[in-house]
Amino acid sequence: MVVAAAACGVLLTSCASGNDDGSQKGDAGAGHGKSAGRGDGAQGGESANAGTDDPRRIPEVGDRLQSRIPKDSRQVVAVYGAGEDSAKSTVVLYTKSGDKDTTWEKARSWPAHNGKKGWTTDHRENDKRSPVGVFTLTDAGGVLADPGAKFPYSESVSMQAPHYWPKTHWHDFDYVIAIDYNRAKGTPPNDPTRPQGQAKGGSIWLHMDHGSGTSGCVSLSKAGVKHLLRTLDPKQHPVIVMGDRANLRA
């Protein structure tokens, strides 16, 4: 399925931007929904279980988000944001091995970036922040041919980043994994459907990194995205847990 390039152009602006100085004027909802504490991971009131070494839990994730990880999930992509207003983060893949294994093991990790203005618990269109939460992963695609993804993969030139963006951004969407935030599952990543409405934003993806913050997506190396595409398996019910460390621990 190929979504019209014109529609895709609108969607891509929600995922990455040609201006990375974080100083755009008129950004809708900038800073909206930020948590009361700063993102240093040391606020009072954090979950008592967030920092434990319990192998049955995803590390540094408190009860609120831990409880949203489906019981049948055996693959979790955790995105640990450096701070509430920081564009830097780390992506870690956790897996369970064996049919009856209840413990999580760290499989791989990569340096990454998130929204150039940080994180929010109430994402809005064009706020330049990544949404905090637990989201399923069901669909993938990109400009390049399928590298061996286990997800349904939609190859389409309509995902090409506009060439009026800086050249460093042109390959951002060579490979992408759609994060199921305000989107219709079972559709290509650039499908324009937004069940919660346009104001809640959308087109939040895992995609290739250009060395700085995004407009809401999570970006990592090309090798990292390809590894996730070849590893994440719909039969293992993969999800992504993402946010700054303070919100993750809450």
C-alpha cells in the first residue's frame, strides 16, 4: 500500500524537522504536559520498585508503566530519556527467552535521540516532544527495500524526507518502525489515520538518526534500526516503553 506523497509530506513533519535548533516560533503546545519534577531521576515520590534489580521487571520503570506492559509481551524496547527537556536518550532491547521464562534480559543497547524539546505526558501536534508511555509495535516500512523485517513492511518512496530539509536528514526514513501512538494498527507507518484526532499528533516512529533531536520520534543508528526490524517479532508481542527517566520511574 502506498499513501499519497502529499499526505505523507504532512505526516513527516510530525516525525522529524529540518530545523534542529529547538527554537521554532509558534510551536503548538510547546512544553504542554510536562511533569512537575525535572528529569534527573531523583525526585521524591518515585515508585519504590523503579530502581530494583528484580529480573521480572524492566529496569528503572515504575509501577504505573510497568503495569501497562502486556503479560504476553516477550520483547520490550525501552527508551530512557536523559531528561524531561533533553533530546538525548538510550534505547535498550529487553527479551525473554524460553516459553516459560519470566525474566527480562538486556539484549542490545544504542545511543539515541528523541524530541528536540524533550518529553511530554500530553503530546500535542508540533510540540517537538516525544510522548511518554507504553505503545505496541506492529508495522514497519521505509524508502529502502525490506531488510528482513518480521513486521509487515511497506516500501514506499512517499516516505522520503523532503530534500528542502538539511542533507543530514534525507535518510531518516530509509527504515522506520511505527510506534502505535494515535495511529491505526495494521497500516503503513505513513497512513494518515489519527483515531484521537489531529491535535494529539502522530507519525511517531523509530527511525534512523541524524545526530540531533527529532520532532517527536525516537532515532538511532541505521544498524540499530535494522537489528530491531530483524528481531522484533509480532508473535512475541513487542512494545516500546519510552520517556524521560523521572516519568519512567513514576
